[in-house]
Amino acid sequence: AWREEPEALEVELASGSTALAEEVRTGLVKTPKRLSSRFFYDAEGSRIFQEIMHTPEYYLTRSEYEILETHKTELLQLFVADQRPFDLVELGAGDGLKTKILLGFFSEQQVDFAYAPVDISSDALDGLVADIQRQWPDLRLKPRHDDYFNSLHQLSAESDARRIVLFLGSNIGNFTPEEALDFYRQLHDQLLPGDLVLTGFDLQKHPAVIHAAYNDRQGLTRAFNLNLLRRINRELDANFDLSSFDHYEVYNPETGEARSYLVSQKSQTVTIRALEMTVPFQYGEIIHTEISRKFTRSQIEQLATKTGFSVSGWFTDCKGYFADVVFVR
Ligand code: AVI
């Protein structure tokens, strides 16, 4: 339904829909059409993602949880090896569920460290900080509501603690190969020799296992993908009919890429009022929305060496589905 109040729209556009507007303006005129998965995470998208992490098919979260629980002592040994206090800097902290395994253990062991969660969403960050203060009142916290690299820069200006960067949950898999290289190059620029990066990588495995993780039976991944259209309707005053788009995912074991699409189920035209734009769709036409890349060990090692790091720790779950890998600068 159209909204009649232009003022309300202006306020919304001013308060953060600009990046989405730019993405929609440029992405929906490309062939094939595309929208970045960066825009999945409005309040509803973040809520659905939390539910996906609990589905039987989405093994990634459980695998990483197992790794951190099983290997927390070895991880701590790596983190304190040079006898310095450290800042545990978590990029894209979200609800910090897995990180709490480490925070609880390090607190119990009276380790000298501070936790610096970094998230662009202040809602997620405020919730996490309140939660941690309640659970571990003595834990030193340095939350940063900012861009990843600005935050790292500020943290290094404030103290000379060793920096240990956490980038968990296979978030790295949502980058293109070029973006992933660029990400580690920028980390390399911000860090000092001896600093560490712990990344969660989803590994290549039987394609059927991966395919199922992005096609859960409850339809949550479908709802997650379609929610992007709902967000565009709300924030850019568009009229996507959600019932005439479907979710489709393919996993290609040759490239290690799971790709998600929205598929138009009929020939239709969508109007995006805030952009004064109409977008025609053919029957069966797709919008590419997400890449979730799965890695081999040698790809991960190459990523480290190409960007000036070396691999100093490699931890997997008992099925070998997922790896938490420590890079040293
Ligand atoms: C956040 N990211 C690592 C998830 C993934 O597996 O690519 C997002 C997701 N997309 C569909 N299900 C979960």
C-alpha cells in the first residue's frame, strides 16, 4: 500500500536509507539484477537470522560453537603467548552468543584483557553491552559503534595492548574474493606485528549439506531473503508483491559459492516511489542477493599469505565442517 505522508518518507530517507536507495537505484538496472546481502539486516532481518541459526539445517553456528568450546584453552594460549594484555576486538559483534564462551572462560581464568565489540548497528551493540555488564560486571568493555577500520584505528591510538580481531560466523563468506583480499589488506594496515585475527570460515563439504543449510524446511531462509523486498517497500515506498517472488539458492561445488536469488514468478512491473523508478520483471527473472562462500584449506592459507599474514592456528569441529583460523600479522 502507498503511504500518503511525504514528510515521513523524507525523515526515513534522511535517517539511513540512503545507502539502500543507492543500492536499489543501481542494482535493479543491472543485468542480472542484484541487491547486496548487506541490506538483509534491518530489525526483522536480524530477528529471522537469529532463528535461522537455530534450524537443524544451518550447521554453521553449532559447528563454530563447538570449536570455541572445545579449543578455548588453546586459543587462550595463543592470545597470551607474548605476555601482553590484549584487546579482543569483535567485528560485527551481533548478539555475541559464541564470543560469550571466550569471555566467560577468560574471566574465570582472570585474564588481563578488554572486550571491544564493534557494530554499525547501535541497537545490537547496546543490547550486547548491557547483557555482558550484567553477566560479568568486572569485564573491561570498549564498545565501538562505528565502521570496522575506524574502530581499529581508534583502539590502537588509545592503548598498546595486543589486538586480537575476531571475525566469526562465516561473515567472510559474504564477501567477493576481491573484497576478502581487500578486507585482510586493510586489517594488515591497521594492525602491528604480533597482532592476531581469528576468522570463522565455512569449509567445502558434501554439496547437499550446504544446499540444505540455505533451504531450511521451515522456510526461514526464504523469509529472510524476501524480507529485503519488504524493507524496500517500507523504506523506499515501493510496491513489491512478496507473494509473486520466490527464494532460490544454488550451491556450486566447483566454485564453493552458495548463491541466493529472488525469482519473479510472473511478468510484472514494480514501482519505487522514493526513487521515481519503475522496474520491469520478466517471468522467471532473478535478483541476485547473496553469496555465501565455502573455502578449502589451501584457499584460506593463500588468503593469509597474499595479504601479509601467516596461519598460526587451525581449529575445526569434529565433522570438519567449519574452521576457526588464527592469522598472525
Ligand atoms: C551472515 N552470513 C554468514 C550468513 C551466511 O550463511 O551466509 C547469512 C545467511 N544467509 C542465509 N542464511 C544465512
